[in-house]
Amino acid sequence: AKTDKKAKTFRPGRRFLTAPAEGWKPYVLLTIFCLVLFLPGIGSLPPLDRDEARFAQATAQMLETGDFIDIRFQNQPRHKKPAGIHWLQAASVHWLSSVEAREIWAYRVPSVIGAWAAVLLTFALGSILFDRRAGFAAGAMLAASTLLILEAHQAKTDAVLLACVLAQQLALARHYMAAQAGDGPPGIGWSLLFWLAVAAGILIKGPLGALIAVLTIATLGIADRSGKWIKGLGWLWGLPLATALALPWFILIGDKTGDTDGGGFVMTAITTDLIPKLLGGQESHGAPPGYYVLTMLLFFWPAVFLAWPSLWRAWKERTDPALRFCLAWLVPAWILFELIPTKLPHYVLPMYPALALVCARSAIAVLDGTAPWYDKRLLWVTGGLWALIGLVLGGAAAYLPIHFGGETSWHTWFFISFALYLLATTAAAMKHHVMNEALENSLISGGILTAMVIWLMVAGFQPMWVARDAARAVAGSFTDGPAPTVAAAGFSEPSLIFLSGTDTVLTSGGGAATAILTGERGAAIVESRELPGFKQALGDRTAEVRETAAISGINYSKGKRVTLHVFVRP
């Protein structure tokens, strides 16, 4: 009674979860929410090192050469991921921009669409497993998560893969829930959706999506002691269909790169990408088990305050078919990724929708009064960590520009004020046991805070973008005629190659001097440590070269300060 009295006096209404639950409203509201979170900064944020710039550059080379089978970064084969994401990016650039413009936002459009589709598919999945209110809340949680907002702003595979995984899991859930209800298999369209999503996932990022489906099916079979429902997926025609859709590219790339002698795409991907990740921390990305549980505090923020209480409750209620499906999707794959030595935060993104669905179902149960409020001690621990992340986000956005030589601006006070508002309103709602207000304040305010940090702080943080500024300095010196050949010495980040062009030469200071003196139009971007060698190699031809800019900042991939000197020979 005491809790009900608090809720009654504090809650102005259940508008966040109940108002949009009917008809087309959830799709429209979630779409608007995604636009607010995913679009700010999509054009102003420069290409990110290193993965995004590598993906974008490989796509640009496909457009330049007309070869949409082989994947290359300059003259080096990039045999790590299939070509699916490059095809989507190439289509986006072709229709919305041009390869010569090197506008990174056009390469990011597939990721934005993938993230948006993932949110809507989460709503659809929640509607099948629970109800439309739970689906809407889960979609909002996923949209507002720090990790999805970050992935929507990068021209990589992960947001698109997430949409593929959600499509296949949606079809699996429809089959599973029909079997649990004692109904026959749903229409053939659901099976078709499953196999198309599996094939698309393979072309985007190899077998990862299919692996999640296999783990989900196997876990449900073990838990239920029956797997008869999977017969309705249409294996006799679906598996050949998925194979027919995905296999041709692998055959073509094998013929082009020589898989018959062990040196082509498939063997290279296995030996240089997959196996090193399984055996150790590839590219210094190793971490012990528990890494993803810890980083979830940041990357599933702001809904993370519900994660542990909801998971504990879901485990106790795991006989519920819908919760069992979510746990079968979430737990085995999560454990597997915790055991693999190589770890990056986005590896577990395909499991975040399952986590969001568990949290949403629990929140709706509390809101409806069919479940008690969460254990106070557990909620205070998770709520305290949630508040700490909010303070870190707001504080870092305000402090870092000042620390690296910037000045206090209205951004500083905006982030501080917004973070404090978010914490105060959500803490008040949690104290008064008002689930609706806690969700509304944390998801809307928290998601917007993350998007604003990317848009206003990261994109506007000049010291990070030395590659962009150096490329602009070169372009500003050659406004007429063909673009010059650029030589870079001491700075080899992929973003510089993407912005300066495929023919950019990575060399030493002496090599940069030789390159700029060769031909009629040339430019050199020389890091300060290579400057003596560059000037020495110029010799008595120093007067032919003019320094147009000296750009100081941070090479954030290495965590080091750099100064890039831009020289041109018109």
C-alpha cells in the first residue's frame, strides 16, 4: 500500500508505455526516436580510425575499380569479412554522393538504416513474445543504448548484422511460440524470413548470425527436451536457398584469390582473423572473462539499471516460454564470447536485444503490479553504477576539451546540466517506485545525452581530427585541376588514406621528399619526427616546396600527440 501511494502521488501518467501501444504509433514514435539519436553527427563526425576508415576505403576502391568481388585496402587484400556491407555502402554512395567526394556520411547510411531496422524488429519481436508495450519499451532501450548509437555512426558491419540477427530471431520466436501454444507451424513466409536473414548475415559478417541461431535452437532443445518445432523451418528447401544466396560470392572470391592453393579469401580469413581471435587477444584486444559484463555498464546505458534485477527475475521465471527464448538467445552466446580471448564491445551487440526484451518484460510487470518492485539493495547497486556512468559521460564531455587546450563553451554547461537533470529525475522516480518515469527519463534523456556527446563534443573536438585537417589543407592548395598525389610520412592512419585518396603513398620522410619532387603536382604530410629526414632529402630543391599548414593534435588510435606538417608543390 505504501508503494502504491508513492506511485499514485508521483506519476503523472503511463504515457511512455501505454499511449503508443496501438496501431502504427509505435513504429512512428520509434522511428522519430531513432532519427533524433542516430542522425546528429552523421555528417560532421569525420571518418574514424581504424576499422571504419578501412571499410569505407575498401568500398571506395570497389567503386573506383568496378570490381565488387575482391576487397582491398590500397594494394593489400582485406580478407576478413565478406563483401555484403561493401555492396550496401557502394549503393549508398552511388545514389547519394560520389566516390570522389569522400563524404563519410554516405558510407554510414546502411548502418543508420540497419540500426533503425533493428529497433523496429525488436518491437515486433517483443510483441510476439510478450505484448506491444514490452516490445515498444525494448525497442526504445535498444535505440537509446550507447553501443547502438555508436554503431549507427560508423560505416561498419555491426548495425546491419544486428538487423539480420533480429530478423532471423523474429522468425525463430514466431515458430517457437506457435509450438508452445500448441499451434501448427506459422506460414511459409516466416521460414523464408529466417533463411533470407541467415544468408544476409553470412554475406555481412560470416557465420556469426547463424551461430547465434544454432545456439538458441540447441539451448531451447536441451531446456525443453524437445526440438520438434524446428522442423517447421523448412530445412529441406531453406538450407539450400540460403546456401544458393551466400555461396556464389565465396566461389567467385575463391577463384579470384586462389582458395584452391590455400592462399585465398576463406583460408586467409580463417588463419589471420578467426583463429588468432580464438587463441589470443588479436591486435591487443585481449581481455579476461567478465569483460562484457563490465562494459555493459557503459554500452547498455541508460537501461542498464534494470539489467541485473531483470535477469535475476527472468532466471527464476525461466519456465515461461518467452523468457526462456530470450535467455536461450542471450546466455549461451554471451558465455561463448566471454571465453574467446579477443574482445571488443560490439561483439556482443547481437545479444543486446534479448537483454532489452528481458528488461522490458520485467519493467512492464512492475508497472502493471503483477510483479513486486525490485530488491532494494540490488537496485541501489545497479542504480549507483548507472548514475556513475551518467556522470562520467557528462563530465568527460565537459572536461576533455578543456584538458586538451580547448575553452569552456556553452557545450560544457549543457552537458553538466543535462547529466544532473537526468540523474535527479530518474533517481526520484526510482525512489518513489515509479517505473514509467524512471524509464522515460533514463531512455529519452540518456539517449539524447549520448547522441549530443557524439555530435557536439566528439565531432567538434578539433585535436582528434588531424587527418581531416591535413587532407583539407592539401585540398585547399589544389582547388583547380586534378587532385595531387599525396605522400604521408610518420602518420599512416586509414582515415588519412580515405580522405586523401587511394593513391596516397605511405613512406618515410626521405620518401615523401622524393615523391613530392616527382611530377608536376604533389603534396606531402609529414609528422614532426620525420621532418628532419624530409628536409634533408629535399636538399637544394627546398624552394620548390611550400609548407601550408602545421596541424597539432592527437593520434587517438595510439594515444599520442602528433604534429602534421603539410607541404605542397603546385
